[in-house]
Amino acid sequence: MVGTATPERRPVVDWSMGAIETLVFDVLGTVVDETASVALEVEAAMAEAGLDPRGEAQLALEWSRRLDLLIDRVVAGEEPWRSNDALRAVALGDALDAMEIHGLDQARLDDLALGDC
């Protein structure tokens, strides 16, 4: 006699409206191309300041890299906790300094660091 596998019985779940209370998912890199969005904002800011906007992609990547490193340091307890906006501002300033980009006014830097891009 040959045995047959039977599918495991699973409970039926009522997925009608109201059954789901919370849905969480990560959209960055999946639904939203954050690096490209940041690069577009950086390009606009550089053009407004009369700077050569062609380095926007490199600046966006350098900013992102520095932000990731800074967040890792906060998680490791090597840096004090700060808001995401504050971390973004520090990372942006460091990236601008490293790339020797000058000429963006403080209001525009603050706007970029707010993370609305």
C-alpha cells in the first residue's frame, strides 16, 4: 500500500475589513527609491545656489553612507541618541565637507536634512 500525503489543515482566517489592525512594511528601497529622491533634491539645491549640480548622485551616496555609519555608531552606543533629522544634518555636513562643496545656505541645508525629499 502506498501512503498519500494529505495537506496540513490550516485554520481559516477571516480577513474581512476590520480584522487587520496594523500593517507594517518597509518602503525604502522597495517602493521608494530614496537615493534617487535625495539626489534630485540635492541637484535642485546645488543649482539654486549656483553650484555645479552634476555631483548630486555622488553627494547623495556619500550622505547616505555617512548617515548609515552614524546610525550604526548610535546603535552601538558610541554616539548619543539624536533625532533622525539631527543625524541627517550631521551626515550631510560631513559629506559636504568631505566633498569640499560650499555655498549652500543654512536654510536649504536644514530643508534637506528634514528628510522630506
